[in-house]
Amino acid sequence: MGDIKKPKKKYSNPSHPWQKTRIDEERVLMKEYGLKNKKEIWKAVAQLKRFTSQAKKLTGLFSAQADIEKKQLIDKVTSYGLLSDNAKLSEILTLTTRDLLERRFQTVLVRKEVARTMGQARQFIVHKHVVLNGKKTNVPSVLVKKLDESNITFADNSAYIDDQHPERSVKAEPAGPATESEVKA
């Protein structure tokens, strides 16, 4: 059964603890995506395995219920923006861990230029300065759906809601030819 106070972990450790190539790949992913620890990578790998195992299981089935489940799985994966709208079930097998890490809330904040760095994005989320779809969340690993991506804003009570705040991400202005008044100044 399990105890409510001790939830089941959502990942599995690597089969062998000392594989240099895996450790190096994980180190690169941790730095690139600003992850707290390797458990976050393992959770993404586990989520990807759930998608691929379900796709493999459904590939061999040809019933009405299997067709419904195939459509539901494809809809779920496309809603996260991992596949295109007219994707096939076999395309789920081509997904990588990087694809899943790109859809994390923390990564989406940086890609949308709400935060300058992954660390800053993580801090915004953990300190509840950012609102996703009208709700405050303090979990950087939440997968953001494509529809919800446009609903990311700063919280009303956050100091960062002001555009002039020094920690806000500032988009670079286009470098055009200088005017005469700028040259004299």
C-alpha cells in the first residue's frame, strides 16, 4: 500500500554508480539547465521512460480502447510541446531527456527572457515571484504546456512586477547608427 507521509519516489537510480560517460553527460545537463541535483535528471529520464513504454505497449495493440489510449498519449505529449500537432505514436520513441528538460518551468522562464539565468529563474520560482496560469507555484520542475506558456507573469505582490527593477531581464536594444546629439554627448 504505502504510507501517505512517505510518497513513492518518482525515479530510479542508475544501474551502475560509476559510469564516466553518464556522469559527464549528467554534469553537462546540470550546468546547462541549472538543476539542483542529479535526481532532477533521473526524474526526467523516468518520465520519458513512462512515455516510451506506454507508446511501445500501445504500438502492438489494435482495439478500440487502444486507439483511444493512443490518441490520449499523443495529445498529452503534444500539449507539452514535445511533438508537433500531427505527430505519430512512433515519434514519442525519438524524444530525449533534453526535450523534456526544455519544457520545465525553470527553462521556459529563461527562454522567454523573464529571467536572465537558470539560477535566477529557479530563485523566482522558489520564492514565488512568478505565476503560472494564475497560480503561484514553487516547483521549478513542473512541465509547462504550450498553451500555458503565454500565461507566465510576475505575481502581483512581487517586487519584480515593476519593469524598472534592476534584476529584471532587459532586452538589448537594436544597435543602429548614432544620431548627432548622441555623438556630441
